[in-house]
Amino acid sequence: MINQKHSPITPSAVGKVSIRDDFWSEYIRLVREVVVPYQWEVLNDRVEEAEPSHAIQNFKIAAGVEQGSFYGMVFQDSDVAKWLEAVGYLLEAEPDPELENVADEVVALIAKAQQPDGYVNTYFTIKEKNQRWTNLAECHELYCAGHLIEAAVAYSKATGKNAILDVACRFADYIDRVFGTEPGKLQGYDGHQEIELALVKLYQATGERKYLELSRYFLDQRGAEPNFYEQEFEKRGGTIHFPQLSVATDLEYSQAHLPVREQDQAVGHAVRVVYMCTAMADIAAETGDEALLAACRRLWNSIVSKRMYLTGGIGSMAQGESFTQDYDLPNDTVYAETCASIGLIFFAQRMLQIEPDSEYANVLERALYNTVVSGMSRDGKQFFYVNPLEVYPPVLGKNKNYDHVQPRRQGWFGCACCPPNIARLLASLGQYVYTAKQNEIYTHLYIGGTATFNLDGTEVALEQHSKYAWEGKVNIQVTVSQPKEFTLALRLPDWSGGAVIRLNGAEYVYKESDVEKGYIRIKRVWQLGDTIDIAFHMPVLRMQGHPLVRDTAGKVALQRGPFVYCLEEADNGSQLFHLNLPAASELHTSFDSELLGGMQVISAIGQRGVFANWSEELYRSNTHWTTEQTELRFIPYFAWANREPGEMAVWINSTN
């Protein structure tokens, strides 16, 4: 039960954020009306074309309500938790009694499945009752616990009901009794980081300091000598859960090769890295741990300056869903798991809360507008786990190097972490738009809607009207309970060379000294009814890769506003690798209202290689390729694979 002697810590100055946006409202509607109901059906095994989940059935068996065997991945419980977390965010934004009733039934089921000592995990309750905490490297017990805790915090906050929060606190209290450096406790940590960031949320919800200390304990133990995973591996006689991976012996895979404060390169499983970094930033913010913050900055730099795709995707190798080497960013065999970009957004948000710097927000935006929305189809019923930047369907199913690549989204997955992760992120999108510090409000994302703030006792509300996605235009209206001096910091996106700003209808000329870490800072005494209009410069950019990225050499990719663009076979024919975009070609933008609900497209006159005289010889000498003029059409990357399956490419050959 929640210890009533402890009150929650001081809440953020950012109050409720409601989204009403031309671009994002449709996605949030899909999450509410399609994705969450569809996932509920999947979790109950009522969608014939989707892989069985059995996740709700597992809880029924663990609760003693029904008989049967555990089915699914060892971390199957987390799908239910992420679904419940998304529901919490939706209910916080808008009441839905029917959905809340369904969620309450899930809460009751989870509570019934909780063991007398507080433990909750259907796999170990049903299948391996006597093997708790014996294979932390692989079996995701603390990972599942973390997702349950996150769901509990979100659902309790939205509904004011404490039943699931009580379950989470009992579970966290039990974990606290099991793990620690004291004699008789287990000095271990989970293979997949998640419990760490969840415990910080539980601390923030309850004010119970031991949850924060437990989170810090798990971070401090990771990578310490002697290595816990190696000891655990020997103790259980070398048995492994996932034969295809070397989780227990490859310490870099789960970032257990060094203490976290000594790590400076993003290695191993990409999702685990960014979840770990999110927790590190949380602990640094709560405790002032400068060594943790310094490690966060090093790992951030490793990711975004050497190991991230133009789309905000991370994790370039299918084996282990992992990072490889600096500048090793293949476009066709890339993994770039959707969950990894979501984790990168978590990390960026936490860093923004510590030190507002547009670099974090630029990356957050890049991942959000490209990889994350690409991960879900336009009808909300199909999903990408993997996000390639180049697809050539003829080799799929034939070349094993591409076994992870799909030319179209799927209904569900045996390992179904990505769909509910997308749902919970989009349902909570309002949390990423602003941060507030003392008398400063930072606008990180230009997403239409309203937000309330409490600045030293003064109520402030901002209402955004946004045409940012396609036109780069934003209107912000200010409401204050009384005249109030504060700074409104407006992010200048990295894709825009500048902005025209009008304050109450008159042009506001900002100076270079007004721009700090990528934010245009407007400090004044704000009055009721003040308005700001922003028009960002929105050129089409020819993006180039670092000279050490072999896969982008001699190529360009197009970006306009927050969107990266791509070529699809449906518009440009096959053999996209024969196309060329000359440097002198003019780039034209137009809005295509007929394309997938309407979006901005880019066209240009390019060249296509012509090989009419080529015989059946595989190789020839002294051959001069000829070209013919062709019109090229680029669509936003997030929209690919919503038509007939075909080739796709983000990068195109370019000549001077």
C-alpha cells in the first residue's frame, strides 16, 4: 500500500497539455479509436490474422481464474502493461467510461495474479515457479516489473484510483527486499533496463525515497566487478534462455561491460542503451550526480553524431538489434527498431528537462516525425518493427541477410513490444511539447493544443495553432491570470535557417544574442491576449552523410521541415538505384490532397540510367552508361509502404 506519510514531490510546472493539431490529432484519434481497441483484441487472441498473444490468458492462469500453460515470450506481460499505460494517458486527456471499465477489469486481474509476497510475473508464476531471479540477464523479470510500474503511475494519475498503484508499490517493496548490497540480498540487475526509469516515476508519484535509491542501486551495480551475469551464468550451470543470443556472456550486449559512469560509446542492444540513459538522466536530475550526467552527454554524442540514421533510427544490426561501429549505417540491412527511436525520444526529453538545448529537441523531433510515425500504418492496424531506409523486394525471402526486413507493415508480432510502445508514446505526446523552469517556458515541439503552467503562483496558458508540419507556421496565444514577466523560449529547428516572428501583429526582430542553445528567447511582461506568429524558413534540404558513412557516399537525401523524404516504386518505377538527382536540378514542393489523406511532396527532374545495349553478359569493359531524363517524385518517409509493396529508397545518387 502507498505510505500515506509521504506526499508526492513537487510536480512539474507544466500542467495538462491537450493536443488539437492538424497532423497529430489524427494519430491520437487512431490510437484511441483503433490502436488501443485493436491491441485489446490481440491481447485476448481475437484477431485471426495476428500472431497469438495469450497475454491476458497468461494473467488469468496466474490469477487462478483459468487453467492452462504459459504461452509467448518471457516478457509477454509487458504488452499488457504498455496497453494499460496508453489507456491511462488517453483517459487523462479525455474521459471514456467504457474504456476505463475494461482497464479496471485488467487492474483487478493483475492484482489477483499478484503473489502474497508482492511478486507479479506470469511466466515465473506459471512455468518456472522456483526459478525467480535466476536468469536476470535474459528473462526480463525487472523489465516487466518496470512496465507494470509505469502503467500504474499513468493509470492512477489519470483516474485517481490507487488499486494498480498499490500493486506496483507492493511489487517495488518486494524488489527492494530482494535486491541490494546488504548481506543476504541479491546484488544483481536486469538484462533489459526499464525498472530504473520506472522506479523514478514511482518515486515522483509517491514521494517514497527508497524507490529512487533502488533505481540508483540498479544503475550503480551494472558493470561492477565481479560481473553479476557471469556469476549467475556459472551458478545455473551455463543454461541459456535465448540460444541465438549470447546475452549472459556478451557483456556489451546489455551494457554490463563497464560501470555506467565510465561508458562513452553506445554499444549492444539499442533499446537497452537508451532506456538506461533515460534512467541515468532521471537520477542525475533528481540527485545532482554530475558523473552520471557527464556519461549521459558522452553516450548521447556517441549515438547522434556517429550511430544514428537520418530518420532518427538507431541500432544498425539485426543480430542483437544492436549498435555496431561508428559510421556503420547500412540502409538496406538496417534494423532501427521502432522501440529504439521511442527510447531515444525518452532520453532526449529527460536531457531537455535538465538542460534545454535544441540539439536534444531536434533529435526528438527527427525520430518522432519519421521513424515513430512510420512504425504505424495510416489506418492504425499494421506496424513496422524494423525501419529500413532502402528496400528491394526481389531479394526478400531469398537473401537471409534481409530476413528481418518487411516491404509492408504487419498486424502483430511474436515479440510485440513496438505496437504498444507506439500507442503509449502518441497517447502521452503532450508531455514532450514544453518544459518550464522558474520563469521560463521552453517550446520544444510545435504541436497545436493548449497547455497550462504555474510560474511562481501565476497561472499561464499557451494555446498553439499549428500548421508546422507542412507550412512551418505557428500561432501562439498567451493567457495569464495577471501580467507576468517570464521568458518564452521558441526552438529554432535545425532544418530552418531562421524565422519571421510577429508579436501582437508587429514584426519582432530578434538579435543573435536572443538565441541561446537554439532557442529564441523572448523575455517581457506578458499580458492577457498577447499573440505570437512564427513563420519558419522551410527550404528543401539536400542532406549528405558524413564522409566516413560508406553507404551514403555520392548520394543525397531530401528533407523539408521535420520530414525526411524517400522515393517509392509506385511513383518512380523500379530499379531506384539507377536514378540520379543532379545537383543543379530544381526542387519543387506541392501539396497532394489525394495522397494518403494529403501531404507535401517534392518533385524534380532527374536522370535514369539506360542500358538498352547490355547483353546477358554479367560484366563488360569499356561501357558508357547513358541516361534519360525522368521526373522524380519524393514522399515523406513516414508514409512509405501504405500502397502496393515495392522498392523504397531514402538516399539517391547525386552528381554535380
